[in-house]
Amino acid sequence: MSVNTLKETNKLLASFVPPASFTDEEQEPLNTSVQLHRHNIADEISERTFQDVSLCYQCGKCSSGCPVRYYMDIAPNKVVRLIQLGFYEEALKSSTPWLCAGCQTCSARCPKEFDLAKFMDAVREIAIEKGIEVKEKNILKFHKAFLDQIKSHGRSYEAGLVAEYKMKTLDLLQDVDSAPGMYLKGKLAILPHNIKDRKGVKSIFKKTSGK
Ligand code: SF4
Ligand code: SF4
């Protein structure tokens, strides 16, 4: 390195102002309510999913393979980043966790073996528990209708799911023309196929909902 270049480099380094370090006390996420900020949601997600949220090193491989990324407002890896940095409200209000199909492509692709599908599940549950207004209101209704079927039958029951979803949204004609084709292909059973241990499933719901 020439003397001139060295001088220029030193000058540049001297003018460089390092970013303020984030400590838990100093960190002040934008637009984040005090109540949410005080609560460490990153730790809560880590506990609920049995994996450390800080494992994710933001390579973006998950988002590049996500089949519904196009419809999301924030890329899936960026939701993880928001949580890591304490921008909880932004993460919990995002439509991304609600549009996540739980396909687990991201989890299978992650070089850090971070289960992002599980992470999205925890974000959804925390958003509901904290009364965060969900952008995708009908998806929340779908989510609840789906869980109700699992609770009642121990597995998904599509006809019950459709009926409950339509009652909740009052959008009775949406996708109604798909029903005959789905029925003929065996995708829409008229009667539910209950599992044997439905009581066991109900008790899991009871335990996990804290009731
Ligand atoms: S693939 Fe894994 S490590 Fe990479 S950004 Fe996604 S979650 Fe993070
Ligand atoms: S689980 Fe969700 S975030 Fe992950 S690839 Fe599938 S849709 Fe995308």
C-alpha cells in the first residue's frame, strides 16, 4: 500500500463514526409501544419453539425459496431480523406470518437448521394473545376455524372448516364453484374422520391455552 493510500485510509477511518451499540436499555425501536418493548418477545419465541432466534444469520435462503413470498409485505427472514432487533410491533403486525402456508420449505433449506415455520407459528400465536390487530383478518378467521376442526376431530375436516369459515366471514359464495371438483377428487369429505383419541387432543388444547 502506498503512503498516500495509507494516509487516505487513515483519514477515512478517523472520520468514521461507529453506530451506537444496542443494549437492551438503549434500544428504541421505531413505533413500538412501550408495553411490547418491555416484553422480550425474542426470548419468548425462543422458549416456545425450543430454538434460539439469534441462530438466524440472515442469509436469506429461506425467503428465496418461499412459495408465497410474493404476497407477503416483509420477507420471512426479515421478520426474524425484526424480532432479533426488538422491532416487535412491526413483526407482529406484518401480514407475513399470516400468509405463511407452513410448508416448511424454509425450514428444510436453512443452513442453520432454524425452523422458520415453527417461528411463524409462535409469532401468530403471540400476535393473537397480545391482541395485535391482524392485517389479514380473514386469514385469522381461517386459522381459528382450522384449529377448531383439529380440536373437535383430531385432524382437519375440510367440509367443517369451509362451513365455519364461511359463517365467520359471511362470504358464502367465495370459491363455491371449486367444491364439486374437490368433492369428486376426494378432497372434500362430507363426514369427518375422527381420530380415536380425541380427548387427548382436546387436553393438549386445554393445556396449551393455559385453561
Ligand atoms: S435460511 Fe435460516 S439462517 Fe438463513 S435467513 Fe433464513 S432462517 Fe435465517
Ligand atoms: S413455511 Fe411459510 S415462510 Fe417458510 S417457505 Fe413455507 S410459506 Fe414460506
